[in-house]
Amino acid sequence: MVSVPWKTLSSRKVSARRPKQLQPELSTAKFEPFPRLPLELRREIWNYALLVCLSEPAVCVLSSPQTGLAAQLTPTREVQNPHTALRAVNTEARQVALETPFSRDYNPQIDILYIPSGSFRSFTGNECRINKWVAEIRHLALALPVADSGLWLPYAMEELEKLESISIVYPKATGVVDVDDDVKLPSQERLKLRKLSDEEAKGGLKIHADYVYDTWAGGIPIQWIKSPEEHLAMVKADLNRKTMPGNLSVGRTVPCWDQKAKCLKLRFEARCFD
């Protein structure tokens, strides 16, 4: 650590430029007088640190439809942050963290709205037809089993005026999963949806389908094995086809349709809970 006489600091302006070799050391330096600050000031600093953690982009899980009293008590658009690094710093920081609710309102500008299988029909059938808040959604994530959902999502997309991305959430990052395998939410850590790595997306994970698709003319056997990259491409192509102007019976063009490129102006991403 560089020692500079106090007299020098008070008698001349200290240059903001530092020798390059000192930058790493200074960037990790500790504020040693912190324990001697007044308790009230230390608590304000801890509260500020906690506020920074709670304002980071996160995942909002849309809860399943409730009835009766549960519908009034269960928040449906709230970001849960059950864990924060402040709880492991020291007793003082932990106390501040425990006094603060580990949740905040969903922020559509930065947060991912995750739709589990049990909430999908309610979201696409009710929320998107009745409530105006859906027009602010920018980042939507769907559980694997509802990625292929007929016209439910295309119709709902008519109301998603600011949609920028759609993610398919897979049950895990490696191995083999069935196309109907549901996604289990992690319970011990803060929810975080990460993108699959190139290795995982290109074959580290395999999605298997083996079922009969019922039509008015009879059942059609469906069998395939795809990587997340291939599966995502299939979902994207299917949504492009279903949302193409003229293909929806209501005849309304979805807001994210790019008329010049003749496709959806969206990012499609493969993710899993970290």
C-alpha cells in the first residue's frame, strides 16, 4: 500500500493518474477504518449494499392460479431473493439483511418473467387478454413442456408489445430429457437463469420426443432427438410460421413481427436454472 504524508495531501492536488502496476493492488484494498465508523453509518452502508443486490436483474416466477383466500395472499409478480452475500459477511451485516424483505416488485425492463407449466394457460388465456401489465414484458422464459403449445402463445403475443426475447428453460444442462419433463425450481439459492454453453447447446443435452399427436384425421406418431440448439431452432421456426400475418384467425400482426425480414424480431435463447 502506498503511503502519502498528510501534509503533502493538503498542500497540493493529488493526480488522479496512478502507475499501472499499482492498479490491481489499489482495486482490492480494504477500507480499514470501517469498523470504527458510527453504528448508524455502518448500517446505512449495509442497507445500500443490500439495495444494490436487490436491484440487479433477476427472475420473476409467475405463480400458478390460486382460488379463495390464497389468491389474495400470494403475490404473482414478485422477484424473490432469498439469499444475499451480506448474510455471510459478519453479524452486523447479517442482521441488516435479515431485517429487509428478500423480495421486490417485478421490473419488466430488466427481469426475466418465467412461466412454469402450471401457469402457462392462465398467463396466455387470462393475463394477456385482461391485464395491461403484460404489454411491458421484455424478457419471457417458458418451461420446456409448454414450448410447443399450439396457438396459445402466438395469440398471447399480440398483447406483448415490448417483447424482446423468448427463452426456453430446460430441466438440466446435460444428459437426456423428455420433451414433457417439467422444470424444478431450485430451492436453496437465488433463482438465476443462465444461458446454456455452446457445448451444452450443441449436444451436451439431448431432448427426446416420442408421442402421438392427435388430429381430426387421426394420430400422428412423433419421434425425434434434438440438441437444445436444434430444438430452439424448431420452436423459433414454428412461432415464425404461426405468427406470420394472415395465419392468425384474428388477423392482427404481432408487435414484434418484422415485416421487412418476414420473421419475429426476437432473440431466442436456451437456458436452465443455475
